[in-house]
Amino acid sequence: MHMRTSDKILYFVRLHRTGLWVTLLALGLLLYPLVQDNPYTLGISNLVAIYAIVVLGLNLFIGYAGQISLGHAAFFGLGAYGSAICTVTYEIPPWSAMLLVAVLVGLLALVLGIPTLRLSGHYLAMATLGFNIVIHRIMLQWDEVTGGVSGFYGIPSLQIGNFAIDDEVHFHYLVWGVALLALLLSLNLVRSGVGRGLAALAGDETAAAALGVNTHTSKIKVFVLSAILASVAGSLYAHCYGYISPGSFDIFVSTDLVIMVVIGGMGSIWGSLFGAALITMLPEWIEIFETYKDFIHGGIVVLVLMFLPQGFVTGLLDLLKTRIALRRRPHAPS
């Protein structure tokens, strides 16, 4: 029996649902500068994209590997300062500097992860927090290299051939293009055999090991990948703004990144985008937020964990699915 056209369309949509959502997002981002050409608004949107790249990697580590890191702002900062130092001090071309720094940050994450990821729970959280504190102190104290508290100035903008990426519109397409690549990478990873192994690891590490998952190696791999994504985001941040300071990479930024993961949903790739957007844009919506930022962040996390422990996006979707299932369920006979 032949399928009706409407059934074929519905089947196609279900089969390619993820690809269609990514395509719609890409089209929306492509048209966004034509609708909203305010440089300040585009700047906020670009910052959302930069944080989204970091949060996508961090969500793989927290939501799928089941680990916790309070030090990803250090990798973010190493990417930014590494690109700044390479391009300004050593006159390395920006794209080459980004690649070089990403490789070095990945190697550092590997060296750090081999001993550290034998820890778990709050011990791992404290170890990564200590790493963030050490890197932040180096940024502050190594004046002749990093500029210290004054920050690092004169970072060149990126360019492709003779085309300079030196305004908010051009940078919009660059950072959101990289964010979409990170999104596709994350979506494909979690649907692969590696992703299923990570999901098993997050559920029960002992059971995952019994099923043949090399838990320690898996944790190291996803930790290195998340560090590389954070480094790339940091490099983009440096070349976007042309100036960086240690305050943009301290432990409070690491906490904000974890909050973005929690709000979007641990293990929700799409939720990572929502969490990054919400926490980045809230100060622009609510003026009082900037003054009482830490209190409001804490309140949001407490409310989400109390009422939507899977995260805001994941929790709402699960609640919606439950309501739909209950309405479709046939009533019991009287």
C-alpha cells in the first residue's frame, strides 16, 4: 500500500528532524543581521555564540561523561591569551595562532586529565577549581607577558585573504558558523558509539565499565575535546574585542558556564544554546541583574534543580511530552 504524501512528509521530518532544526537555525542566523543591524545587539549575540561553543563542550563533559569541572574558564582564558601573545608578541598569523594554541591547550588538558580524572565528585570539582585559580593568578601576576591587571591590548582582528573580519556583522557570521560546527560535532558525537558509551558512563560508571567501556580513557577524551572547544572560543573572543583582561576568565566565569549547562539541561545539546543565551542576555534585560548577579544566578539554579532537575529545556520538553501522553491515553471504562 502506497503512503500518502502527508505521511511521507511526516516520515521525512521525523527521520531528519535534527538536520532540519539545524538548517532552520542556520537560516535564522543568516538573516538575523538583515533584521537587526544594531552593533550593540549584534555584539551580545556574538558573545552568546562564543559562550555557546564553550558550553557545548562542557555539557559533553558534565551531561554525558557525568563529571564536573569548575575550571573551564581557564581553558577559555588560555585560548584568548595564547592567541593574543602569539599574534602580538611573536607576530604569528591569527589563524595559525588559533590552531597552535588549541593544540597546546588540548595537550595541557591531556596532561592534566590523566591524573585528575581518576578523581570524581567534589574532589574533581576542587581539582579543576584549583587549576582555574592557578591560571588566573598567572594572568594577573605575569605582567611582562600578559599585561597583568591592565589586560592585553592591540590584538589584531581576523581576516580571510584581504577581507578583514573587523565589524559585528562579519564577526556574527564567523562566530555563529563556528558555533554551528560545534553543535553539529556534539550532536553527531552523542549519537555515535562513543556518545552512547559516555551516556552509560554518566548513568553508572561501574555498570559502564562492566559493559566494556574504558571509563578513564573516555573521560580524558571528552575532557580534551571540551578544552579545545573552550580554547577556540577564547581565541575568537580575543580577536573579536581586541582586548582581554584576567577578570573575564576567573572562577566566577567557570561557575557561570556550569550554570549555563544546568539551566539548559545536563545532557541536552540544544539546551546548551539556551543556557548560554539566557545567562548572557539576562543582564541586558534586567538592569538590577548586574548588581545582584551572583544572588540571581544562585536563585535560578536552585529553582531549576528543585522543579526541573533535568534542566530548563529538558524539563519543559519532558513535561510537555508527559501532558500529551496523558491526554492521548484512553479513559478507563467506568
